Amino acid sequence: MVEKSDRAPLLDWEEIPPSDPNQAAPPSREGDPPAEKSSQPVGRTPTVTAAGTGWSSSNSGNTTAPTTTITCSPTGSLTAVVASGDGSPGRPRSEHCGHGYYRPEPLCTDRNVLFPGLSVRDQWEEKDQIVAVFVVTFDTRSGNMVEWCLPHDINLDGVEFKSMASGSHRVTNDFIYFRKGCYFGLACFANMPVESELERGARMKSVGILSPSYTLLYRYMHFLENQVRHQLQCPGQYSPLEAFYEDKKAVLPATGNGLVTACPTWSVTTINRCMHPEMKITHPAGCMSQFIQFFGEQIMVLWKFALLRKRILIFSPPPVGVVCYRVYCCCSLANISLPGIGVTVPELRPFFYINIADIPALETELSYVACTTEKIFEEKKELYDVYIDNQNVKTHRSHMQPLLRLNAADKEKYRKLSEQRQMLLYSQEVDGDCTSNEEDLFILFFMELNNRIFQTLSEVAGSHDPTLTAEHVRAMGLDPQGDHSFLLDLLEVYGLDITLVIDNLCCS
């Protein structure tokens, strides 16, 4: 039986909110699926931020992120007016919408510079950097294979399996984030019935791109969805993809080793802009919202494993797109904005979708979050510390078993998180507050929690008596007894020279 994927609707920056709540939205194009309910309030102006700027928030000080107001004419032309950071309008730009390719005008010029004061090299990541575009097809005799790509000489070994997940034949469409060496990829998959004995009644393809960073890939989700449908209906017509690559192809900086980092090295004053890499979530109900609703109180267990930089593997059958979002959400739980904290620990890197071809790469990773559709990974326990199957979080490492148990402090933190969410939803419904959203709330909740913990630990480590007492632990929002092993692991991982002394363990 063929199941329908949790297909993402148009991206945030492509959505066309009516200026008047009573005004009807533009008619949908023929063949488009019914619109799904969005977590974004009606009438809210979509916020556009570039990679590294973080999730837009009302708590981000006096800095106002540039916004883009987009209107749509009956001819299908989008007009976007970009506002500068001080709220003054920028110049309008037009984009052609449809199944073809659109070319937006660069934003990082004149007064639209996103990060004033940063050098051109620091702002390099904000530009479009597409290093490859490709089409993968399923051949009944040869299996998955790269049908076409630009540039023609790029090494795409393994991409044919990363962009078409194992078990994809059971869904009609899907999208997949993945890693290929030092690059990140996004591919859109579609499965179309055909009357062909040679193709065994089904034609399956994926159209994807590679970039040095996953933070801007979301921009091209809709384009890739259109192109994979186009490739299914008109195989071999690559003109839109060729034009796309010519416009977006990367001019990589000379780093000497060919490696590109997802976040440029910035000064302390701009470090907060790199805390939440911008992969705008397009799932109707919001990424973090669904993530926390899916796991419930178990989110506090995942938070501890993420903060300890463990190797986390999520198993799920296709569709895999929404599971790639869970990978991203797991990484977001470990954000810390205090300068100097976490620089000596392994980076919690999102691998997104993996298959058995990634085993050699995983064997060398000290910390990662990934997802897979291949059940065989469960047996390869040397590759992971934490294994998640549906909502079942488990570990085979005995010293980590205590972290699976929720304590009173965990439940209290989750209660506060749920309470804050309900207050936000109430203010949005009753007061029409559109300045905050659930994504910001969840991201900031865990960042502030992490900051409070490490602020306390830093103060204790720098004192004349570096001893952590039960009072310190409670002040951090932790349980002196239930979080004892978590704190010991935390001190070891982050290299903090602190003595942990919890008196009266039987009754603290």
C-alpha cells in the first residue's frame, strides 16, 4: 500500500499572507494539494533571516531582523519589498513563480546588508552556495542511479542512496536532508504510477542539491518539488535545473583543505547569530512544536543526551522528511550562547538521513544526530550511544541507563515548558500577539536552561572553593539525586574541575 508523505507546503518566505485577515488568499494552482493548517498566524509578515542569524525572536535585544513582505499579482509575479533592520523599506524585487526557476535579487547589498560590521568573508555563508544539482532515478535492472548532474565531474558516489531512502517505494513523495562528505544535501522524491512493464508500473525519481551548509537549503524545497514532478512527467528535460545551477553555483573560498564549516567564525558580539542555523521548518504545525508533542516528557531525556554530545540515532520507516526535522530539533536542544562554553567539546552535528554506506564515516564521529530507515543499524551498537525507535528512547551503555529515568525536576521543567506554550497560544488567540511563536519559545527555553546551568558551573569553577552543592544543583533547575550521574558526565565532558558534593542523599 502506498502511503502519502507529510509533504511540506510552501516555505515561510514564499507564503503569501493576505494584508487583510478578511481578504481571500490567492487561488491555488491546479494540481496543488489542499492547503494544510499552518502554525503561523494569519496576517503575520513572514520573517526572512539568513544562515546563522538564528530564529527570529522578540527577545533578541534591540536588533530587528530584516523582513520581506510578499504580494502576489494575478499574473503569478511575486513582488517582495525588503525592509532594512531599522524598519525602513528596501527596494522591491520581483520573482517569477511557477514550475520554472526564479532568480531573487541579492539582499546583501547597500542598506540590506544583513550583518553590518561583518566582513565579506564572514557574510559568505549568507549567499547562495550550490555546489551540485542532480537527478536520481530508480532503474528496475540497475537500482538507484544518478541520471544527470551538474557539474558533470563532481563525485556523487552514494548520493543515489541518500536521496532515495530505503523503503521509499511505499510513499508517493518525500524530502530528505543528508550529508555527503563536507556538504549537505536536500532532495525531493516522488513516485508516479505508469503503464510500463519496463518500469514495473512505477516511476521513481529524486531531484536534489548539495551545499556547504544546510541552513539555506529550505529556500529551494518548493523548486525541487516542482522539478521532481516535472522529471517524472517529462524525463530528460533538464533546462530549468541547468539554469538554476548556473545562477546559484558556488564560488568556494580558498580554505586550503576544501572543508567548509556550517557556521563562519565570528566575534563574540555576533556569536548569537550562529546559535540556531536557519533551516526554516515548513511542516504545517511547526518543527519544535511537533517534536515536543511527539516525545512528550521524553524530551528532557533527549535534552540531556544532546547536551552530553552523545551519538544519537533515530529509526523510522519512510517518509523520512519529518524525521530529518527531528534530527535538527535534537541538535537545537544543546544550544549554549555563553562565550567560551563548549568550545572544547565535540560539535553535535546533524547527519540527517544515513544508510549503510555511511558506516565508515560514523565510525569516526564522536558526536552526531542522524536518522535512518534501515533496521539493521540497531544491531550495530558500536556506532551509536542512544537509539530511538518511534517514541522509545534507549541506550545499551550501562553507565547511561540512569539518564533514561525522569526525575521530579525533569517533570517540573516540562510542566513549565507546557505552561509557557499554553500562555503563548492564548495570547496569540485572544490578544492577537504575532510577535512570538512556538519555535522561538522552545529554542529559547532550552538555551536559557543550558545557559543557567553553565553560568552556575562557571562561577563555581572560578571560585576559591569549586564545590557544587545541592543548593547549586537546585538553582540550575536540576535534581540533586536524580541528576547526580548527569552532572558527573557533564563535568567530565566539558572539562570542568569541580567537586560534586551532595549531602544527605537519602533525604535531599
